[in-house]
Amino acid sequence: KSQAADLVHREIARYTVDEVTKAYNTLIDPKRRLEHDRQILLEPPGTGNNHAQSHPGIDTLDLDELNRDEPSGAWYIACRCGNKEGFTVTENELESSFLLGEIIAECQTQLSRPQRITFAKVDTERQREVAQSYDVTSLPTFMIFKDQQIVATVKGADPRKLSELVKKIAAETDSDGLRGFGEASGSGTGWLGTGLPKGYDNVTDQVDVRGLDLLNADSNFGSARTLFDVSKPSALQISKEKGYAGDGVETHDWAESDTDEQLMLFIPFQSTLKVHSLQITSLPSRDTDPDAAEVPMRPKTIQLYTNPAHVLGFEEADDIEATQSVTLHPQDWDSSTGTVRVDLRYVKFQNVSSLVLFVVDGDGDGERVRIDRVRIVGEKGSKRELGKLEKIGDETGE
């Protein structure tokens, strides 16, 4: 029985003559019934029909375009995701749809995520207004939408780039519902090395870059501001074919320690934050001899201090108890982005107006530590009153 029967079979329902007529015409017309079933499958939740789950990634296949796999006896056709046998149907399924000349099938690659990611296509000849409104000037053009906003675009036939994009979306959706892809939820913006935990935002835009300070940084590399740059690290933009991106030169958009492996980073905020976690990105250098003693390491032990008025000296930090100390392990780092998520003891990081991140040592025997990016994840609070003088002592003049 077709799902179109939902129009006329309900526990409690009252119908107008027009509704009954529409249901009857749908049931007796195979093509209308097929299209109705397809719309139900693709319809997102909460739009009027009581479905337990929607099924994006479904398409209507022309039976004449199917290929046969002799060993298994199944029929298949390529999917837009790149899988040459993405849509596969059995003989029995074909028999039931033979008179219609087409069949509804779901891609076996399963890059779609029910109720979270939906693949759709637009016929630019039939829907020119849609193409014009999104400035589609070349075909094919692929667009990624999040919360009704475009977060990524791929123009032209670039299978590698498209595949990487789709896989990244699928992976991030599995972990956190697509937060963090292309741009962060909330007001935080810029590149993220990993997804955001549910319920929290990228609040890196609350960093007061004018007050940043980084001790023991090699002046030949980036400054403290570099760590909060919204762009993707240059080391991740390196072309596998050419070895480097752009003009063949890897820009030093990261920070490295100087005289030893320690770094002391002072991070003031424009507002009071509740800090849930940090994202620290540390990537291997492309222009350093891997056998050299000066190959920079990733951070291993870090200590965090909340609400200091200024950057701490290295000896000063040794005399103060850290709010939290974290040891990072090689398996903690994301292999594709070189990023680690540092989960914090949330109750200790409420009402945070500034942080000091102290890299105590690196993961190895070298004398240099490298950091490419730092991201702050949490919740925004009230704005800080900049420039307000506060009494800090009881003596006259303090």
C-alpha cells in the first residue's frame, strides 16, 4: 500500500472535499503516488506529517539508466557523492516499479545524516531564479548551507575537494551536529580544527587581541595574535602535488618557542566567559629537516591559570597553583587537522576574564615547541568594563 494512504487513513481526521479528491487522484495515478512518497521521505521533521525519521540522500532513478552486476544480480547506478555503485536495487524492487519506469533508492554510502544533512539538487534551467539568487555562474556548483546560510562553496568539477568537504561535514555531524563547520555557531567566526561540543560556541572572537602577550616566542615566527587568526593554518593548505600552496612558500603563521620548549601565553577577554574547552593546533613544519635537532614539538604538558591581571613569569608560574594541569598524548591529536581538544573542569572556569596558558614541555627531546592556532570554546557572559580602576590594596596610593 502506498504511503499516500496517510492522506485518508488517520485515527481521527476530518477532510474537505478537495482533500479527499486530491488523495483519490494521488492514489490512482502511479506517478503522482511515487512523487508523493518521495516527498514524504525527503520531508524534514516537524512539518506536519508524523514520521519517526526523514531519509535524505534518496533519489528517483530511471530504470533505463541502471547497470547490472552479474555476480550478485543487483542493479546499480553512480551517486553524486562519488560512489559508482551508490544506488543499488534488487530484482524484486525492480519488478515492483517496472510499470512506473523509475524507482526511489537511497545511496549506500550514507554520507547523508537523517534530519541533519540533506543532499539536494537544483535544475538551473527550470529554476533560474534560484540559480540567480545564489549567483551560480558555472556548473557544477556545490554549496553547503548551515542554518540557512552558505558556509562553503565548490565551483567546477573538483572531485577531490568536494569529497573532502562532504566527508568533513559527515564526520563533524556525527560528533556535534555540524557545529563548527565553515563557521562557528553563535558569534564566533573563523576556522576550527575540530567540531564544537553540543551547546557551546566558538567564543574566540571575545579575545582582546590588543592585550595578548607571549613570552619566549621566536621573533622569526608569528606573534600571539597569529594564534588567534581566523584563517586556516597555511600548513593545512599545502598542496600534496606541489608540496606547497599558492606561490610555493609556506608562510610562518605559527608561533615557536625560542630558548627552550616553554611558552607563556596571556589571553585577556572582552567579556566574562564560561570556558568549556580549548582547541590547540600544532602542525609539523614543512621546511625543517626531519632529522635536525631543532624540529619543533607539539605541547605535552600545559597549565592553565584563570583571571591573572597580566602574563605570568616562568618562575612566578612555578610558585602559583594552576587552575588545571593537562597532559596531552600523541593519540589525542586529530591526524587531519593537527588539533587537540582540551576539556576543562567547567566549574573552575566560570566568570573568566583572562587566561594564562603555560606550555611546560613538548612531546619529545627537542628544545622548541610549535603552536599554530588556539580557539576558545564556551559561553559568553557580561561585557568587561575596560579602563575601570579598581582598588587592589589598603595602603594609600595603592
